[in-house]
Amino acid sequence: MNSPPPPPSPVRADGISQLLAQFDGRNGLNRALGGRAQIEAQTDIDALRGWLARYAGNPRTYANYRKEAERLLLWSVVERRKPLSSLSHEDIMAYRDFLADPQPAERWVIQGGGRPARHHPAWRPFAGPLSDASRNQAMLILNALFSWLVQAGYLAGNPLALSRQRGSARPARDVQRYLTAEQWRWVQDWIRALPEEDRAARRHKARLRWLFSVLYGGALRISELVQARMADVSARIDAQGREQWWLQVRGKGDKIRRIPMTEELMQELLRYRQAHGLEGPPHALETQPLLMSAGASGKHLSRAMAHVLVKQVFVQAAQALRERHPEREAQARVLEQASAHWLRHSAGSHMANQGMDLRVIRDTLGHESIATTNIYLHADEEQRHRALEQAHHLGW
């Protein structure tokens, strides 16, 4: 018996081409008609392309921004039956609610496993409902889009601007999104107890240990780690004639940041390299990634896979904690919620708890500022390296 055809995708059926032509935005209600536009775009799609072109040099940012713009454009013409340039504040608020539960699911959400290619009939714009954090991120990106379209003279106003009148101050960050020292030690113990019965198991264990070591020890973002190379680790001699190792990463906004590689962290890197048959510390001509794929040492581990590995460790470590110590159920639940970014928060929190200079923490995490006068506060790099060496330990 033949299977029924898949439900229509919003990008391949439902007359999407006709809808995009019908609601192309030439007469959008929010168009800044009669003004002096700074771009030549006459349609919403052309305006979106102009906005995205600004990020062509950063593939990761470009992909994220295109995804959010595409989702809104499709929702606008398919669900609202209006061009993006006619969306009102109320429309945008309805779209934010839609992101929490994209319905009808057969139209908007990928059914079953896998990730179909964009032009496959099974492709959908969503993998499922978006979390509050993902929805907030989507709104931030769309606010940047609308603000630019207003600045470019394409739109008369930003439909998201009204939602920002509740207050300009950002909500306080959730300070609970970090591990206590005890929880960090438990995760380390769980990784150390992993089996090493064959070469594949040893490599897997070494990769997990290095992944957690560098995310916590260097307070890195996953995005910074997965694009780094072994050659980005280099040594220099400090004023006392001692060798210091540093990792150079590319952070948010394409800003370069130097991360102190403490002696402990270097030992973990050497352990990881040895598991892959690489001897000694890295050198400038090496092409291997700092975090290698399981299938090929010359290939970077993907960002998505790195997130999956971290999440798996947290979930399995939580289950082990629950089984061995039922009375610590609350801590097990915390571990289950943890993600890669928790390791960065944990590193910063633990540094602060140890009384480390806030300038050292700021420069290590790559934060913009401590306060408005922060441009005058720069920790000496050699001092920062020594501070992390003395106070911030992996504790394997």
C-alpha cells in the first residue's frame, strides 16, 4: 500500500511563489513611500537581501539571521496573508506566540527524525517549538532587521519598537545557570570513570575530557571552540623568562581574544593530542582543529555535535548521581538542565568566588565592559595569565 504524500511545505507548495508575488511589499502599509531611501530595494525580499548582505563575511551569523528573516517572511504571507512590510505591532506579538508552538505542525515543523535539505519536500522552517531564550533571540534579530530597514528608508517605523517601552534595562540574568563546585567535580568524576576498553573508547573519553576542560578552563563559547585550530595555541616568554601558552579565539563580533592556557589546561591538551597520535604541544603549521571530529582528525567537530556531546554528559552524569545518591535528586535535576554555556557561566562564577580581579574575568570571558569607564581598565596580560594559573583550576 502506497504511503500518502507528505503534507505541503510552506516553501514548496501552497502557492508560495504566488503568495510572495502577491504580497511582495511594493505597497506595504509600513513602507516609507515618498522619502529618500538609502537602498534601491522595491520589494521585501530585496530589502531582506540588502540587510543580510552586511553579514556575508560571517557565515554563522548570516545563516542565523537568514533563518529568522525567512521564518517571519513565510509566516507573514502564509498565515497573515500580508507582506512583511505591512506587519503591525500586534502581528509581531502574535508571531512571537506562534514561535512557542508553530501550528499547524504538519505545515511548519519537520516531521520525524533527520534534517531534510532546504529544497526537499519534507523540509520545514522549524524543528519544534522554540524555548523562551530562542524566542527572545529571534525577537532581538528581528528588531535589528526592522531598525535597519527604518534607517535605510525602506520602512516608516519599527513594529517591534513599542514592545521595548517597558524599560530599557535588560532583565537580570538567571544566576542559577551555573554548576556549583560540587556539581562540577561530579561531572569530572563521571567522565574519568568512562571505559577505555579500545582505541575508539579512549578517543571518545579523551575528547569529552578535553571538551569540558577547555570550555570550563578557558570560559569559552562553543562557537569559539569549534572554529579554533591547534595552530591558534602558541607560546611566548613573559618578563620573568617563563613560557606562557595562549589560545587565540574569534569571539562575538569577530573580535579576537587571547585565552590563558594554564599549565593544567596545557596538560589536558597534550593528553587529548596524544589520544590522536599528536606528539608534543601544537605548532604554527598544524592544520588540525582544536576539537576534532570523531571520524576525521582533520575535520572540525560541528557546533551542533559539540552541544549534543555536552548535553549527553550532563544527562548521563545526572542519571548516575540519581542512581547512586537518591537523596541528591535536586542536584541531579540541575545537571539535567545544564548546557555548554553553563560551563562558561560556571567558570566566571568560580573565578569571582575565588576573589579574582574582575578585569581578569572580563578580559578572559571577552565581555564588553564592567561599567562605562571600563575602557580604562585593562588587566595586564601576563598578570592575567598568572592569576588564572594560581586561582582557576580544573581539579581533575
